Amino acid sequence: MERLYVYLLNVFVISILISCKEQPKDFSKLTAKEKEKLTNHYAIERGMSLQGSLKEQKYADSLILLHPEVAKYYHGKSIGLSKIGDYHKAFPLLEKALALNPDETLYYLSWLMTDLYKDYDRALKYLEQYDTMTPDKADYAWGNNVNFLKGEILQATEKHHEAIVEFSKAITEEGIAYVDVYAIVYRGISYAAIGEYKKAIADYDQSLKLYDKGSMAYYYKGLSLWGLGEKEKAIVCIEEARKLILQGYKKKDPYKEAYNEIYLMQVEDKLEELKEINPKS
């Protein structure tokens, strides 16, 4: 059995090495039709490979060699590298893509700097640059409202008054029925940070009307109620947050920590702390 395992492992490794063999580097003599055929082949093979794998990167390199002036291939190669944490390799590719096609690249790059790299100075610069391209309409970076992303950055850097302005813009632009519910939750967190607990609670309640499984909203609502001295209500809210987390209702992301993400241990520790202060509960 052990020999069979070793044999299969060797076959697997050899097949990977063969599939990752060096692609031809001189494409100058190819006809347009041959170039198109190779492009389609490399794109399909890359799409079928694991992101960030050697195989995927080899095909991404070949696409760049075929099309050295096309931004999307540098951008495409960077995505897998970012997802496996090779930011030092991914970012120069994004800079190249940005130089070739700012409009297309900023759509992704401004989100990436905000939510994955968390490089707040660059993120705000790119978001402002992207936003000014179409000043008369709502902008989206990788599907996220630009004002929402600005709010995340400003909140993370403790500029809560400015964050409230940006979250409010996102809520107005999207409309209360369609907005990302966390724009409302996050605005509540910034209101609480400046001591506006009643406004914070109003936001948490509004978010819970839209999504009644919001463990984050219940948790932060509990903290705001505690800030107002409503201790028993605070504990009830935080207990509800705990129950929802145990049921699997929690904002999370497979690649990174979500903004303001709450964890079961954190919630349980807070409950224990508050019950010690308020033993009646």
C-alpha cells in the first residue's frame, strides 16, 4: 500500500512538472490566427488551474508574453498571487496594469488596497482617483460602492465623522432597500465611537430590519446599550449575537479578516465581563 502511494505521488508530481514546462517565448513570427489560438488555449488552461499555482502562473506568463501591452493579463496574473499572499510579486504587476489601462485596473486595485492589502493611504488615493473619473454617478470598485469603501478606510483610521459622511452617501446612493446592510452597521459603529449611542442603535435596528440574522449588529447594539446604561438589554443583545454565531451567521471572508469581524470567543468574553459587572442578569 505504501509503495502504491509513493508511485501515485510520483506520477502526480511528474504530471505537474510536465504541465508546467516552459512555454515558448518567441511569439514574433506567429500569424494573427495562431496568436489568437494560443491565447485561447492559454486562457482556458489558466482558468482550469488552481489560482496561484505554478501551472496557473506559467500560463499567465505566456499570456503576458503574447500580449505585453494588454493590462488585463498583468492584472489576471496578480490575482492568484494576491490570494496566496505573494503581495510583493502581485503589486508590481498591478502597477504595470495601471500604467497601461487606469480605468480598467482601478476598478479592481482600489478595492484590493482597501479590503485585502489594507494599505489605507494608497487605497484612499486610488478610490479618489477612480471616483473622479465619473463624478456625476455612483461608482463601484470590484462590485463595492466606492463611498462604502472610503467609509471603511476612514473608520479603520479612526476618522469617524468623515466615515459617517461616506457611509451615509453609500446608503443614499443605493437606497435603503438595496444597500449593503453593513454600510448601516458600520455607520452605527462610527456613531458609537463618537458617543452617539442612540444614533448607533437606530442604525443597528435598521440593519436588523433588513437582515435579522446580523450577529454583528446585535453585538455592537449591545455595546451601545451598555454605553447608555441599559445593562440588561445590552446582555440580551450580546447573547443573541452569540446564538447567531453558533448557528453560523457571521460576516467573514475566506481570504482575510472582515472589517469589524466578531468572533465567538470575543463575544463570550464580553458576556462574561458584563455579567460580572451586572450580576442580576
